[in-house]
Amino acid sequence: MKGLVVKNTGSWYTVLTDDGQLIDCKVKGNFRIKGIRSTNPVAVGDRVTVNNECWIVDIEDRRNYIIRKSINLSKQSHIIAANVDQAFLVVTVNYPQTSTTFIDRFLASAEAYRVPVVLIFNKTDLLDADEQHYQQMLITLYETIGYECRIISAEKGEGVDDLQPLLEGKITLLSGNSGVGKSTLINRLVPGVNLRTSEISDAHNTGQHTTTFSEMIPLTKGTDPFVRTWLIDTPGIKGFGTFDMEPEELTSYFKEIFHFSKDCRFSNCTHTHEPGCAVLKALEDHYIAQSRYQSYLSMLEDKDDSKYREAY
């Protein structure tokens, strides 16, 4: 029988079959020797085939996925979710602070697999005047590049209703650092789901994990999983190491850098030192933000396998 993987606990996968059953399954070991360099060869959002013994025996071709470097295994990847229509990246200017490097790495990975991203700025009710100004600067930056941004307070419900039309009829991955309020937002969007939330650590201004596995949460009911509205809840991420991105491809994952790169003197320009580099000229003229360029450079350095190995 065929179905949709709606939960992954690490060792078990819950599959919603096409006839509406929820079945707990395991993965046949031979998946791990088919050249799938991933810590989770089956991901939430996968369409799979399940046999009578509740083993997942086949995965349908994915139309896209969001992937990052595995935390402990530098040569392997971790697939966050597959077959998504869009991603909501929840970010916070404070409590905790989301770095622009993290945002840019996520956006670049999404660009690589053609996943549209909406940036959701949460906890705006907690910000002082300077933090609100900084938040608006970030919003202006990313909107100028071409990313949609929304301002909300999941705790107070402000701006949350405006997200509903963006979700309708789509599979949306919800991601972000630990503590940015993903669970609180889902509790607002899906009354009755009652996901556990936790406080931010005062000592380090960092989030604590409340979601420990990936799960698809239906926002609308129906018999056909293809026409439902789904949210994919994922564990919080501290670091986002990019995977399988070649240096010559990286430029195309930064929209504004790609725009200027077409005017570079050399077709193989790395935009780091070459004469006649239109990207460096645009950076000097402030058409490219310094933070975005630094993120680009940090991803160029990811060929060093020891770099950017942060734990959950």
C-alpha cells in the first residue's frame, strides 16, 4: 500500500495510507546502502510504499526537500522534510537572537531546491525601540531581495490570522532556531493541538527543545492527503551546515549576488578577489548587504568539513 510519512521519531515512521489508516512502520535496512548519504533515508513528507509487515520498501521520487549537513557525520546529510510547497522560517531579533548567517544559510538551501520561503518575525511585542528598528532593517533587506516577511506575536496572537491564507491548501515546513516560538505559533494556528512550549534560558538567551521529532500536522481535515493543508513541525536547529553545494553553484542561491555576477569579467569568478568583479563593486556601492556577503563567504568555506558543526 502507498501512503504519506507524517511522523518520524528516529526509529519509527508513522504513515498515513491512501485509504486513511495510520500505520507505524520501520525502514528496510537496504535503504541505507542505496547511495542515500543521509542519516534519515526516509523523511516526513515522503510518499512511500509499505508492505504487509509494515516495512517501508520504496520511496517515490521527491519533487524537493530541505536538507542540511548532519551534526555528527560530516559526509552525510539530514533531510528536514520532503515534498513541501513552501517554508516558514521563524526568526526572532531577540529572545533568542537569530543570526543573519543562519537565515541566509536556510534561504540558500531552500533556493537550491526551489522551495519558496516566508520569513516570520516573531516576539515583536518583546522588542524595545532599538530592536524594533533593527528588525525593520532586516525586513527591508530581505523584502528588497525578494523574500516575503511577516511580523507576528504568536504569544499574543497578533498577526497570526494573516498567515492562514498563505497556508491554505499547501504543505508548509515550519523551521527556525530553538526557542523562536514555533510550537506557540502552531498552537495558535491549530487550536487543540496543544504542543508543549518552554521558557528561554535567561543565562544564555537560548531556546530549549520542546519538539524532538518531525511531524505533519493537518490544518484541514479530508480523506485525500494531497488536498489537505499541512504544517510540518520540526525540532529547533542551532546550526545550519549546508550540504552538497559546489562553490560554482553557490552564487545562484543568493538572488542579489547572482544578479550582479552576470556582469563579472570572468565567468568563473568567485567574487572574492578577482579583477573586474561586479559583485565586489556592488558590495562597495552598498547594493549588496555586508551581512549577506559574509554569509556567502562562510558557505564557500564549508568545503572545510570541520566547519560549522553545531549540536542541536
